[in-house]
Amino acid sequence: MLTSVKYPVYKPLLGGNERKYVDRCLDTGWISSKGEFVSHFETAFAKYIGCDFAMSVCNGTVALHLALEALNLGPGDEVIVPTFTYVASVNTIVQSGAVPVFVDSLAATWQTDPDDVLRKITPRTKAVLAVHLYGLPCDMERMVAICRQKDLYLVEDCAEAFGTLYKGQHVGKFGNIATFSFFGNKTITTGEGGMVVTNDVVLFHKAYHLKTQGVSPTIEYWHDTLAYNYRMTNICAAIGLAQLEQADAMLAKKRQIADWYQEGLNDLPLVFHKEVPDTKHSYWMCSFVLNAVEGRDPLRRHLKNKGIETRPLFYPAHILPHHATGQCFPVAQSLSARGISLPSYPELSIEDVNFICQTIREYFSV
């Protein structure tokens, strides 16, 4: 029986100015949602991905909710979303009052199937939520074209896609509005946190108004709409700024780890999640799907017994109790049942990855 985890799926790298910046928050007393690091982090993040506006929030889920609310999506509106995604992508649609309409994924990339998007558009469709899953981008050329042709909003869920590029452009710049997550297992983290980004000044101000309890910009403590407190603290922003300063190095190391895995697993009965033309994979997670579904859980148990933590790919949202539809999405269901994510934190060495690959090989050699 496994008594300890030697290789967790992920742990953050906190080797930069995190402590220095947090100490500055403590020394000055600016520990809540006001303070220098909030604006510094937002400005630096917008510059890094190339967007005009970036607004910090307290986590990635509320970032999505805020984006949908800023677009005035609500009862009677349909939002197209892949069923193969983290549940927050779907929960926030329901929380906004709209209806999620599920689509399948592409077997080769695990991303949203644009042809299925076209099939699911109805007169009630108001938006498409494109999720850049596991660090690889959707086909944004097609997604943008569909949304322009059908006059739909395009929202990008970039929670897992910091550092992900499509045709040389960072994701988050293609739609009307986009969101990022900085949870502890993300490439850059604030512990809990998120970001809403857009090039639309009207959307930015609408989202900001909603995030700050609908307070008037001119009258103190006057609130003119039902809104939320979705603010990020100065301490979280301080950590985020320090993380952003190390982003290029962390992304390069994660790419190297992915290369090591692909070399170590290249002749086994599995398919590694990797880049396709016109994309740059950020390798938020190093993941693969087995050729045979029955091998997934026994392999995970084998790795666990050697101190190697793994995680399954997401369950399709349409089979979860609160989103169940009775539909069948064969690609999403197959990927989910066969997929494994491996340890991918930046401190892994080539010796660590070789050990993990050798342990996987042991399973297949039995």
C-alpha cells in the first residue's frame, strides 16, 4: 500500500520574489484587495499575453461567471460548451441563468469540435465557450469564423492555457472576453485567483463594475446594481507578479519535461497529448490516452504503488448528476475513460521522469 507520494501530479515553484513581495504587503498593511501589487500584476499580465485590459479576481471560476455576466447572458440564452471540460466551464453558464448546450471534442487534439458547434447552433444560441484544454488551443480560426458568421459572442476559457499560442498569438485574444485561473496547480499560481481579459473597453468596465459590488465610481457607497465581490487580494497579486516574472523559465521547463515523457513513452500503446501545426502547447499537464480503456485504472494503481500520483482526465459534464442529458458524445467519453495525467511540476529532473517512464514500462511488460 502507498504510504507517501514521492511524485505528486503538481506542486508550485515558489523560488522567486514571492516572499519578498508578500512581506511588503505585510509590512505596509495592504493585505486586502487594495495595494500596489493588484494593479502591477494586472498590467504585467495584460502585457504578457498582449491584451488591452486585464482584471484580477479571486479565482478562475468567478472569472468565467463574471465574463458571462458582463455579456448579459441569462435566462433563455444558450451557450455552446464542450462536454469534455472541467465542470466550472459548465457550472458558470447555469449560474448565469443560461443553458449549456454540449458539443463533442476532436480525438486528435481533445479540443472542441467546430463542426459539432455548427450543428448545435439554434436561434437561442448567444455564445460559444471555447475551452483550451490541458494547454493546447482550440482551432480558433474556425471558432472565430463561426461566431462572426452567426453573430455570437466568443468566450475563451484559458484556465489551463497560460503560455498557449495559436498561430503565434497567445490565447485569450481571439474572443470577446477570456478568463484565466491561478489555482495552485496552474503554471503560474496565486494560490487561488483568476484574471478576466478583453480588448473591449465597454466589457472591461462592465465586468469591473460587477466585480466590485456594483459601486458607483462617483458616489461613495452607492450601489446601482446587483453585483459581486470577486476581488483579488494584494497578497495573492504579489505572489502572482512574482510568478509572472518566472513564467518563461517555468514554461520552458514544462516543455522539456513533456519532451522527456514523449521520448520515454514513444513506443508504448498510448498516445501522448502534444502539439499540432500552428499551435504551441503549454503542457499545463503532461497527459496521454491509452489505446485500451481497460488498462487505465490498473496502470494508475501500479504507479500509485510506486509513489507516483496521477489523475484521470475530466469526466464529461453531460454525465455528471447535475448536468446529465442522456446524450452520447463518443469522443469525449472515450478520451475521459482512457486518459491519465502525469507529474509535470517544474522541479522534476530527467532522472525523475525516466523513473516514471520506466515504471509505466514495467506495467506493460508484465
